[in-house]
Amino acid sequence: MAARSNVVWLSGLRGLPDEVGGATLPRLWAQGERRLLPARDELEIMGRLLGLAEPLPAAALLAAAEGIACDEAWVLALEPMRIGGGAGRALLQPGEILPKDEQDALFAAAQEFVEELPWRLAQGRERWYILSSEPLQLGGPPFSQMLERELRQQDLGGPHGGRWRRTLDALQMVLAAHPVNRRRELRGCEPWTYFWPWGEGRLPVSSRAPVLRGIFSPRPELQAAARYFGIELASEPQPGSAGPWLWEYPHPWQYGETAADFEQRVAELLRRRDSLSLYTGLLPRGGVERCRWHPRRRWAFWRQRRWPDGAARPGAWT
């Protein structure tokens, strides 16, 4: 997979809800082998693209990047969030990053709240972390996947989802009564009480660098993975970058406006002998599509009406 070719993850290319499997990539590119690959969420996609046999343990990697000791711990990230939206809809949005003195005071109150619970709390620059000796089995989607979505009770649907919802509700009440949040409300600011739990898992057993030589992405969790594995990190690969590499194409995907820009960028990055694997973002019905490409083939982008017959065949990540 990632070991054999350069990889481009078109995370913004998601298809339409009513499309059959295998119809998304042909809109972009009408040639080559196509496969449907299983994936439940974006962390599973990231883990597979990095060559891991499990979803990316984003929380543990982010905590390790901040210098938090978590070698043996099961780590869960608590991401500050707020509830926005309108017309009766409650949409999850990124939370405010507080001044250090205010966050320190709230964190001290949260630590006191968790003293009787079987895990400990650690403070990072932008988020908090729960560290446990046992798997927490919460099963919440990654934070980036939840943004601008309406919250539903089943979003925390792991084996212990109900208990975690009650724990987070209790923590919310503790923080809401804190003087820091009372002063914020007097100033007309939203109280800092809501968190989204995500990214659970342990650090990979080995920190040995995978076969990838570069990870190019704006995502904090992929940047933390690059640091953990000790491989090249940048916003995008440069012409002549030694492969194989993983590049998350950094722009929201719109078929007409993006195709020409993407074609030009990839042509600049690839050398004649390089091959390329394209992966969509998470499709509405789950899973991703993969296409393989080689410079001997030509880009299509609607210029040629040579559409593959039938839907993409189910495949495996390996």
C-alpha cells in the first residue's frame, strides 16, 4: 500500500449520499484500478495510510508531542468545543483557547473532580488528556469529523458511551460553577465547559519510522505522527521529494474548481518513475475509494469520456 507508492489523500473528496460505491473517483479520473476499502472514520483511514493495523491513536501521539509521558497509557483527548448553529440546530464548533491562568484554574478544578475516578488528567496547550491503564472503549468519532455536525446521543456509542456521557455532563457542571466561567459570563463570553472526547488508543508499540519518508498535512494528529516516527514533515512535498510519502491534499474538494489545480500540483511533484495512489475522504456510506496511477497514464478530469464499467470492487488495505 503506502510502502509501494506515493499516496495522496483527498480528504475533502467525499462524494454524494446517493452515489453507488465506486462513483466518486471516476468524476475526477476515469482510468486505473479502483477498489472500495473499509473504514469507519478518518482515524482509521489515517492509521491505514501510515501502515498501521489499527486506527491512528491520535490522542496518545498529540500528548507525546506535548511532552506528556504516556508510554503505557490508554489516552483519550478532551477537545474544547462550543455549541453553535441556529434554527433549532446544535452544531459542534471549535472551542476558544483560554489564557493560561484561566485554563490552569479550570484544570485544577477538573483534577479535583477526577480524583476518585480510575484515570488521571493531563493538561496540554490546546486540549486536555485522560490517561488510563485500561482501554476506555468510548468509540467517539474524531473531532474534525464532528465539526459543524448536529450532536446526537449515539455519537458516543462505545460499550461505555452512556457512562462517559454522564461523566462529561458532571464535569461540565463543575466547570460551569467555577469563578472563571462566572466572570466570563459577566463579560458576555461563553463559559468554557464543553469537551469532545476522541482519538483514544496507546502509542504504537514501536517508534521505528514506517516506510513513508514524509507526511505532508496540516492536521495536528498527522504532524504528531511524523514527529513520533521521526520522518519529514511539511505542508506539502517539494518537487523531487524522495518517496514514498503521504500527502493530504490541503483544500476542500470541489470538482470543477479543484481538478485543474490538483493536476498541476501533482505533475510538479511526481517524477517519471513514481506511482501514485489516490484515496477519497470518508464516503457518506462509509469506506473510501482507492485508485492507482502511473505517469504512463493520462489524467482525465472530464476531458475524456472513458468511464469504467460497473462499481469499484471491494478490496483490502494490504
